Amino acid sequence: MRSLVSVCAALLAVVLWATNATVAAEALRSVTALQLLTLQYGAAAVTLAFVGVCGTFGSRETVREARSQGTNSPGWRGLAVGMVGLTGTILLQKVSFAFAPVFDANAISYGWPLLIALWGAWSRGIARGWPQLLLSALGMTGVVMLLGVGAEAPSLGSLIGYVCAAGSAACMAFYTVAAGRLRLRTMQVLFPAAIAGTAIAWIGSEVSGATWPPVSEWLGSIYLGIGPMAAGYLLWTVASARGRPSVIAAIGYLTPFASTALLIAAGAPVTALTAVGAILILACNIGVLLLGRGESHREPGTAPKPSTPELLRDAGH
């Protein structure tokens, strides 16, 4: 049951993240990247605060635990993980959308499961981690094919966008691994990061001097904060802390495929390279899933997972 809950949480997060690029591309037609980030982070902060208040008042056990542990601060490590995972990932991704073609930047930024597989292979050593290395290489080849490399030489702005997209992927890979290791309380880590992101983006927007559009054109940006950012990160943190990293990372491989499919449905061009790249990414997803299941049967003596009530309690903090 615990494994099923973690997998379902990861899948729901992927569904929300898959809409990110399509909605962002539409929103950027009426707002600047910094304005979009201000609204997105602000909406995420309000949503996280609401979830935190509901979780606190809905659990007497949580209140007693918080009182017994004082401030129950996540510490500087937890705050740093939240800043890198939420602020860094989203900020770099939206900047990449502003500089590079959204279709290309989206494929690169959602290539972070490949980095997790590479990290797992490195930690195991070449002798034991070669299957992950092979799958990572194939998955990276799929991402490159999604980019449609060879159509034309990228401009300087596109190169900046690609670098930012790669940085976004690195931030998300770091957050996924660190969230599972530190067993972070979601609210205490993500809420400060959302507040910081709101402040940074708003200051940048005001310095740029861009005129704000009518409120009616904010809806897409606000959705990105409530859905892909707040709800997506809450679900993914729960999945990362309660599920096996190899299985959760494998589910993450579905994100670039689903996101690419939505972009294509919205009018992005389809090529033979795109189709082959998507197939390679899905094949890597299946391969890592199978490896993760095999490891779970070979590794006895693992610590027991928290119960479902504890999982739901942590999701509110």
C-alpha cells in the first residue's frame, strides 16, 4: 500500500508537470518571464500556506509533536535544499523558456531523471552501475533527438536558454535525491523557497520596468503556481521520501514524454527524431523500473517505511 501511494503521488506530479511548458508558453505571450515567476511563486506560496494551516489544524498529533520539538526547524540544509529544488529549478526553467525554443528547453529541463540514474551508477561503481549508465546514455540520446539537433545552428540566446535548462535539470535531480535522504517536512522547506522566489522575481520585474498586464491575463501564471509548482512539489516530495529512488526517478521519465506530447498537440512540429527520442526515453523508463524492482527483491533488511497517516501528516508541513 505504501509503495502504491508513493507511485500514485509521483504519477499525479508528472501529470501536473506535463502541462507546465504548454501553459507557460501561452502565458509568456502576455507577461514577461519575471512577471510570470512572480505570479507563479506567489500563488505557490499561498497554496502551500493554506495546505500547511489545514494540516496543522487537522492533526492534534502534529500539534503536540511541534510543541514538544519547539520550532521544529528544518535547519539550514533543509532550507538550502528547498531553495535549490523549488527556486532554482523553476527560475532557471522559465528563463530558459524566454531565451530558447520552449520545445527544446522543456526537453532538456525535464531530462533530470537521467542525472539521477548517472548519480546512482557512479555511487555503485562501474561494475555494478553499468546498466544505469547504459540506460542513461540511451535516455540522453532520446533527449537530444527530441531537440531535433541539426535543423539549424543555435543562436547565443538559445545557448543561454539551453544552459539554463540544463541547470534546471541539475537542481531538480539534486532536490529529488536530497528530499529522500533528509526526509524533509514539505511545508517547512518549500514555503520559504516560494516566498524567496516571489521576492526575487518581483524585484527583478520592478527593476526591468515592464508594465504589468491586466489581471485577466494572470490566470495561466497563477495556475502554474497552484498546480505544477505547489501541488506537484508536494506530491513529489511525498513520493521521494516514501518510495524507492530508482522507481520514483523512473516515473519521472514520463514527464518529458507527456510534456512533449502536449506541446505537439498544441502545434509544435513533429519529426522522425522526435518520435524516436520519445520511444528511447520510454524504453529507459521501463528499464530503470525493472532494475529498481530487481534491487528491491535483492536488498533485505531495509528500514520500515512510515505509515500512511504519517505520510499524509508530513504532506501538510
